[in-house]
Amino acid sequence: MCGIAGLYYPGTPKPVDPARVRVMADAMAHRGPDGSGVWTAPGVGLGHRRLSIIDVAGSPQPMASADGALTIVFNGEIYNYRELRRELAARGWAFRSDGDTEVLLAGWAAWGPAMLDRLVGMFAFAIHDARANALFLTRDRLGVKPLYYVELADGALAFASELKGLLAHPLLRRVPDVRAVEDYLAFGYVPDDACIVSGVRKLPAGHFMLVERGKSLPAPRRWWDISFADRAGGNVAALEEELLAHMREGVRSRMVADVPLGAFLSGGVDSSSVVALMAEASPQAVKTCTIGFDVADFDERAHAATVAARFATDHRERVVDASDFGLIDTLTHAFDEPFADASALATWQVCALAREQVTVALSGDGADEALAGYRRYRFHAAEERVRSLLPAGLRAGLFGTLGRFYPKADWAPRPLRARTTLLELAADGGEAYARAVGVTTPDLRRALFTDAARRALNGHRAEDRYVAAMRDAPARDGLDRAQYADMKIWLPGDILTKSDRTSMAVSLEVREPLLDHRLVEFAARLPAAMRLRHGEGKWLMKKAMERYLPRDILYRPKMGFVTPVGAWFRGPLADRAAALATSRVLADTGWFDLDRLARLAEAHRAGREEHGRTLWQFVMLERSLARVFG
């Protein structure tokens, strides 16, 4: 795992100052504390920070081909690099190193962009091709590794693994984008098709750009997509074995490393499954770690200990304060853009614990999206069945009217929030699901924005991207559409961003075996009833893992890293919430009705309304705006 940065002049090949590229790369030194390098040529400069994982003593970057025609900077891992290496060696490539970086150079020389279809891994990389007079940028299928880019005033294309790499360039115009703020308040993160800095973009997952000298900057081209349009044949037993084979391959391929390797273990289905399959494949005890909380309702240590004992892992645990909001500034620096998934606090802590003993950790991320594990999929599938029974006009009139008059109960568990359910049934599936995954509702966002902000938005609405993704999804039913949209928006924007930034902040590489693209493609072809059956998400996966894990691990209620933000803003952070109304940072934007925000904070503190997540959003937004824009 590494950090990459660079400059490329598509027009006139202006000289590139190596010191400028080095500053951009060094802004991300946490991503690669083991080494650094810079390479420049007329019109191009590439920078790299290295976290050594494979071929530790070799494979320095930037890396050039023997003839100097190709130069690469690469962030990530190619898990099938040995197979590709053998194939490329048979074609005549004389390898000078033992790692996966040179495989990418050889693959580009042999196959060009078609190389991407052969790669199994997580990656973002840039290749300068002197013969083609072009720069190639790409990102892995699901967006595990990030890549930001921007066109600068002097004509340069600048790119970096994190926004802070671009912020290090003096020509970057630091102007906040109100549309990204709208998106952030809706979802709790800035999606991959937006950025808090106006003009900065993120290369979408599964896309590449070939930037040619003398031509304008092209639009990114999609090279991979997930399809739910087809259905796998076979009986339950056969599909179960095929799923398990994909899971085993995903885990085993990600256990290749020349440095200490371990796993996160929460005691939930996903991390426990990964640890079980690691133990099966490893002659040594798997190193595992978990964090516990000093609040019993949030503590999963007992479940993790059960799994650790079952597979005789080398297990470590640590109790942390569930209210450790002292990490706010640490997270602000790690994420750059505002990020309000409060579980990032716990994720950072478990990454820090893992890094004390290992350099690589396997996680269970991705199974919920691939195999329909979230509870919201169950609700959405049930609502879709109701929608299919009634015409849209009748639904909107009947359920919309009932929902408007039903008492509001944001404090209640989802099944008891009849008002929410009624209003979602009145809407179409895409609109309803977009609201279900949201944090701050459209009505509340409108109330908190000033007239100036609403004018600047010019009709932009965060939920529209979900509506469009679900409408255009290659899918058969509502569950397919919801999963597709989450893989395109939620997964790269929230889950993978959280994993990347918190792990890289402590120089830890995290690998997601349950996001192996072959497993994800297989899961998308499963009949809906194999993913969600009788209200049980990840049904086939749980059935397959019954041979490894006890039922009280497989079928207990899902917990995850729960953070009590609502209680914080009625207790230790109540004053901080109240202070938002007098924030100079928020006031200077001209975008927020601070009197309305003050009333919202007071209603929450007094217990009349529940706005904990929205207040957390504003706390993190204020810190991000202060950091990025001063």
C-alpha cells in the first residue's frame, strides 16, 4: 500500500520541478513511511511513498521499464501477479524485480488497457508511456484505492491518492463546493462523483483515463461494471459450495505478504468467516485483534473471544472509551473531506491496535453489500412487494396522506417508525431507498440552508444519484437495484473510504477478501432468495459457514461499531453543538441558517427531538472546512 502523486501537462510539455512533486507525495507520508521517490521528464512528474509489503528490498518506485519508455507509480496489491508474471515471462519480458509493480509495466507493454481485465486486486496507478506520449490513470473495480485529480491553471493535470496531496500544490484553488455539502449532509460522506473542493474530481471505481499529449482531458472510461441481470443455475448445495470456493480463494490470495499479517475480528459473521478461512489455510496461528467498549451494549469482545478460541488464533483485545471524541481532529486530518460515519472512531482504534503487531490486516468489509446483509435491504424488499400491488397514483395518495398525519418518531427503531414507512411506500423505490440510506432529510437540509445556498445549488439534490443508479441498474428486482446503487455510491464513498483513510493514517494495509470481484460477480447472479430469505440477509453465506462457525455467531443480531453520538450531544458535547451557531467557519460560507441550527441543537439537548447524527455532521463539516479552506 502506498501513496502516489503526479503532474502531467497534456498541452505544452512544461518542465516539472521535482521538489513540487515531492511535496505532494510527502503530504501523504503516512501512506508510505518505508521509502519515497520522484521521477520527472519534460511535461511529467511522478511521486511515490512506499509501505513495503511484497519484495520488501526491491521494487522501488517510481519504476521504469528497462528501455525507459514506461514509468509507473502504483498504490495497491495485485494478488494474481505471480500467474501474470509467468505468462509475461513466457512472452519474453525479462523481469528485474520480484514484486507486482513490474508486472503492471509488462502487462501494459503486452496488452495496454486490456490488461485491467486480467488483474485481481486493489489498485490505483499511473503509467507514463513515452512512446505513446500519454499518461494512463486507473482505479480498481470497486474503488478500494482512491485517486483524486484536478486541472490546474497552468495547464497541468495533478493527481494524488488523497486530497491532501493536491492541497500541497500552490496552484490549487481552494473554493468549497456547496453541492458537495448538500451531498455530505444527505449521506454523511462526500460521494465519489463530488469533492468538497470545487473543480477536484475522483476517478470513479472501475474507470480509467488515457491522457494524450496535444489533446484535451478526456472523460473517464468505464472498464468494469457489476451486473445483477443474470441468475445462476443450480441447487442450494451446489451454489453453497461455489460461494465457499470463491470465499476461500478471496482469503487465500490475500494472505500473500512478506511482512506480518493478521485480521480484524469483531465476532460478527463477516470477520469471523474471514478468520475461519485464514485458519484453514495457515499453518501458523492467525493474529487477530478486536476492540471492546466500556459500555456493555456496544461490546462484542465475548463473541470475538469465542471465535478466537475456536480457531486458536493469537488474539489481542483492548477496551476503549466509546466516547473517545478526542479523535475528531485526527479523523479530520485523515479524511480531508468531511466524513460523518462515526464508526470511523472505532475503525481508527482497531487499525492502531493491529498496527502494533502487523503491517497487513484482512477485514470482512463488503459482504453486506455483495450478499444483502444490511437490515435496510429487508425493509426495501418488503416495501417493493407492497408497491407492486398498488398503482403509483393510489400509493402516493393513500400512504402519502397517512404518512403526513402520522406522529413523527425518529427516536424509535425503524420497524416502529410508521410515518417513515408510510412516506417511503408513497414514493417510488429509488426515491424511498435514497432517503432510507440518508442522514439528514431533504426537508431539514432545506430548512438549514440559506436562500443563497439554495440558489447556488440550482436544483442539485443529493438523492438524485441514487434514483438514477437504481433506475439504470442492470438488475431484475428491487433488491438487485438497491445493492447495485450501494456498490456504486455507498461502498466506495463510505465503507472503503473509511477503511482506506483510517488504516493508512497508521500505515496499515487493509485487504478485503469478501470484495474479490469474482466473488462479487457470483453473488450478483445468485437468486434473490439465496441472498435474503425469511428476513435473513447473507442467507447462503451463513448456511455455507455453518460447518465452521456456531449458530450463535452466525445468526445473532448485527451490531457493527456503534457510536453513541446522540448521547454525546446531550452530555459531553452539548456545548460544542450549541457553539455551532456562533461558528465563524460556518458563518463565512453564507450557506447555513445558524439560528435554525441553534434551535435544532437545543431541541436535541432537551430530548424533544433526535438530531445526533446531523449535529455530528456539522461538527465534522466545520472542522473539515477549517482545515481545507482556513
